[in-house]
Amino acid sequence: MSDIVIPKNYKSQLNLYETQVAIKTVKDFFQGLLAERLHLLRVSAPLFVDPTSGLNDNLNGVERPVNFHIAAQGDREAEIVQSLAKWKRYALQKYGFKPGEGLYTDMSAIRQDETTDNIHSIYVDQWDWEKIITKDERNLETLKENVRTVYKVLRKTEKYMSIHYDYIEEILPHDIFFVTTSELEEMFPDYSPKEREYYIAKAKGAVCIMQIGETLENGKPHDGRAPDYDDWSLNADIVVYYPVLDIALELSSMGIRVDKKALLDQLQKAGCPERAELPYHKAVINGELPLTIGGGIGQSRICMFFLRKAHIGEVQCSLWSDEVMETAKENGLQLL
């Protein structure tokens, strides 16, 4: 299922060649500053993992990972990663990182069950980052401090791009607004979670929505969250208002990762306590992995936002339906 919205009077300010130059400009500046501010080292990361390891991210629990078989290893099964949320904790330990230090990497994924539209593609590209924290730092203030750091990097990038490209005006507010999902429910009780995000993002410009995954007063969670990487009481999404499409646009998802207590509690709530027997989960329960905070930042999402593009296909190569391709062509959208 695909859909596409064409904003009234939209026209890209850059041709295809100029867009490629601008994408590189955004990515080079953003990732360099992010690594500096969060004390991160760039590392290599896997494109696929062993499904029996428990390392793959099962997202909302319904998405099917793309799998294949390796002929040279006796037809062994492998899965394309859906994110690197769990692998990063292993890597921090294996590579000998210390508290306050971290890593980041380019993560590519295929999400075959994604409903595609202007901001969703079956191809996912993001910067995955993770750093070690101490037991005393597993708290809300640590989460907020890291959110503010990521947000400042976003603001610096927007300023940098506005200097290089005259058509780009700064629209991000100076500060990001913090709100929990339960507070959002109280503010907008008659609206859906996505509608709540839209109204708060449009009102504030940039918001950090916290505590995603836990059941709210209405008996439903604000949004799905896998039970085995983020601590649902200490996670957050960075969402901004995007006037080109008049939407709330999520740029980053992050959180303090589960410890033994949070993992066992959330597996029970999610109805999958048997996952505690998987190797990754056992390592968390036995205290064999470092305590961490981390997240993912959409590469194509931020390129789309900073270049003021109307469709994610204008900044990344993917596959789109014939109908989307035809509509885009008729309306001057140059999909890569």
C-alpha cells in the first residue's frame, strides 16, 4: 500500500545533481558534530544477524524481518537487521569502551511491511548511536541531557544549511519541549496518538515525547515499542513540525536501555517472557552487558527536513509503486 501527497505549489529548489551535493553537505556536517558532542567513535556494523541470537530488533513485534540463506554455511539462515539497538551494546563491550564513551554507525535496513508514503520507505537508513552510562545515570535527567544535545546538533545543522542555501530559513525553536505520553493524553483526550503529536508539534515547533510503550489510561500504549531494548519509562522520540507537509515529523528515537528489572517486567507486559532465554536477553539479565543510552536518527528524514523536500524519495533511492512514480512525475517531484 502506497500513498503520496503533493503540497500545493511545491517545487524543489534543487535539481538532482544539486540535491546530491546538498545531501552530502547535511550528512557530513551533522554526523561530525553529533560524534563530537556525544563523544562517539564511528564503527562498522552488520547488515544481517543470526535470528537465533535475539540481536535483531523486532520493532512493534509484527514486522517480518527480511531473511535469506547462506549456501557456503550449510544453508544457514540470516536476517537483515531492522535496527542495531541490541547489537550496539555487544559492540561497546567487545571494543572496550568506557563510561561516557560511545559509538555510532550507518545502519541500513529493509522493512518489507512498511506502509509507504511521503515520509516512509521500505529502505531505512539511519545513524545508530550508543554510549555507556553508569548505574547512577539511569535516570530522566540523563535522558533529557542527551535529547538536548541531539537537538542542539539539529539546530546547528539547520543554521549551517541556511547559510549555504538562501532558500532555507531556520524554523526550529531555540528549545525543545518535553512532554510524556500520559500528559499528551490529558491534553488531547479525544484525539489519536498521531493527532496528539501533530497538535503539540505544531504548537511547540519541536517536542520530545517521553515514556513510549507503557499502557495509558485509555488502556492502549501511545505507540508500539519493542520490550527488550528501551526502558519504557526512560525513552523518547524527537518530533518536529514540518510545514512543507503540515505534519509532525519524527527525526529520532532514543532511550536508556533496559536493565534486568526493566527487561523482565516489559517482556511480561508484552506477553513474550520466553524471550528471556535468548542469548542477548540472558546477557542483560546476568549483567554481562554495559548499561547504555542510545538511539537512531533518520538520515533521509533529516535530509528531507533540512532541504525542505516533499517526499523521502527525493533524498534516497528506493522502490515505489507505478502510481506513486507517475504522480510524482506529473507534479515535478524528482524521485531518486
